[in-house]
Amino acid sequence: MDYKIENLTKEEAIYIGKKINDIVPREVDADEEEFVLKVENENGEIIGGCVAEAYEYHWSRVLLEDLWVDERYRHQGIGSMIIREVERITRGKGCRVVTLGTASYMARPFYEKHGYQVFTSMKAANGYIDYSLVKYLDRDTPDYMPTDNSGAKYKVLPGNDDDADVILNGIRTYSEAYEEKCERDDFCKKLVNKDGKFAAGVIANVNKGYEGFVTALFVEEPLRHQGLGTYLLQEVEKLAKENNTFVVLTSAGDWNVDFFKKTAICSEVNSKMFPKDTTVTSSTRLSEAKQKKIIPDCRFIPQLTV
Ligand SMILES: CC(C)(COP(=O)(O)OP(=O)(O)OC[C@H]1O[C@@H](n2cnc3c(N)ncnc32)[C@H](O)[C@@H]1OP(=O)(O)O)[C@@H](O)C(=O)NCCC(=O)NCCS
């Protein structure tokens, strides 16, 4: 191959991000809208809240990103009030799907009480299990009322960016106790031709012993279909295998998923989320030697139709 592999510069990483944004169909990233909800105590201090994102084409799906209740106020129904309000707002926008991620040390049973169902699970870098859950609001799920509902005396209010910082800080502090125990290697590389000109680049990371993730892979248009993308992907996999990492994930759309599927050994999670029948797919590539090990930790339901 007439190309050399070198480290990406920060400017080149930004360039790749921009090029990829140009490729993604417009409707996919249009109309992202974040909303923040908060609960305050008698002194006006924030004791709980959430940050949610209504995204991808006119509220086709709401992603509940962070939900947090101050430790002193937990198990009084406040988290439940917040989640009911998220669902009320979501319904009001004509949207019927809420998705979220949680981990085994967090709150899976709490969400299941509210009718959320796990659609993927995977052992995470810190040794816990990450779950993705979904709730279809137009399906018959009885409202869940917590045993202790004494927090109902507080109100769920709209919040702003400053409130979001308090909420995110609450979650961060909580999660610190479960910090990653693994080492992480970033893999940000480019291929340059013999004149040193940028030809292709990849932004990825490998959590040693757990999973790798390909954030971005880009080949300059005139140089496509010559194996440069495959070469970079294989370099990521090589690094992953050297580090005893059993799975490499990426996220792809209809417009590029076939490329990843060509060499994927294992499964994919299809989530039909957008209009025009676009399918979003996470391709999962496993090293064969580790396949047996991963299967018990990793559950895929092939089609999440939203
Ligand atoms: C998860 C959280 C938001 C729930 O808020 P909350 O106000 O304590 O929840 P509620 O009082 O409305 O609880 C409703 C029910 O879920 C249960 N529950 C709440 N949190 C739970 C948890 N982490 N694990 C298991 N069950 C939980 C409650 O015991 C209650 O059950 P019951 O009615 O059978 O007694 C809160 O515990 C929290 O902030 N945890 C730390 C951060 C976190 O994990 N956030 C979620 C990130 S994905």
C-alpha cells in the first residue's frame, strides 16, 4: 500500500467530524432539542432532575440521558414524578418512544417498574453491565405509583442549562464510586500518501479487556473502494485483540452499514428510528476466540422498531 499510517492531528479530527456530518442525511440530526426538568426543595435547592433530548427528526424519539435524585430524597417518589413528566411532555409532542441507558449499579429495576424494557445489554468497561431500555408510550402500560410517594409535595419544574449542570454533577459524583477500572487507549490515526497528504482517518478507542468503539471512519471520496477504510478498521481490531478486547462496536446508518456488515462476525441492533425507513445499526465485531465469553453478557434483540 502506498500509504503511511500516522497520528491524527486535532484539526484533522475536526475535519473528519465535519465531513461525516455532511454525509449523514439531514433529517437525522435535524431538530435536536434538549429539555431539562428539576425538582427543588423548600429552600430552592435542586434535589433532583433530568436532562433529556428529543432528537432525530421532529421528536421521533426522546432519549432520557440523565436522571438523578439527591441521595437524601431518594425512595420518596421523586424520580417517578420526573419520569412521568418526561413521558407527559413526550406524548404532548406526539412522540411515543422514550429510550435510555442505565448500568447494573444504577437503576434498571426502577425503570422496569415504570414499564421500560431492556433491548440490549453488554458488559461495560468498568465490569458492570450497561443496559439500553425502551418504553413505547402508546402501549398499554399501567402507571406505576411508588410505595412511598411523600415526595409528591414537591413540583417538577422546567430547568435551564445551569440546572442541568447541577443534575449532571449529581450523577457524576454518584458514578465516581463505580469508576472505570480499565485502561483506555485512544486510536486516532490517519493514512497519508507519499506526499504526506491526508487520505483517510479513524477515531476510535479501546477499553482494555472490554470493548472498543469506532467513533468515526472517513476516506476521501476519490480514494474510496481501495481498501483504505478496511485497513484502518482492521488496525483498530488489531489493537483491540492485542488488548484482550472482545468486541468492537460502531454505530451506522442505512447509508454506510453495508461496509461494516461485510466483516462483522456477530450481531447488530437495528433500530428503525427515522422516517423514510432509515435503519440505525450498531455493528458488532467479535474476535472468534472470545465469542463464547461475550454471549452470556451480551443480549441483542435484533429489531427494535420505533
Ligand atoms: C434512580 C433514581 C433517579 C430513582 O429516584 P427515586 O426518587 O429514588 O425513585 P422513586 O422513589 O420514584 O422509586 C420508585 C420505585 O423504584 C425503586 N427504586 C428507586 N431507585 C432504585 C434503584 N436504583 N434500584 C432499584 N430500585 C429502585 C424504589 O424503591 C421504588 O420502589 P417501590 O415503589 O417498590 O418501593 C435515584 O435513585 C437516583 O438518583 N439514583 C442515582 C443516580 C441514578 O442511578 N440515576 C439513573 C441513571 S440511569
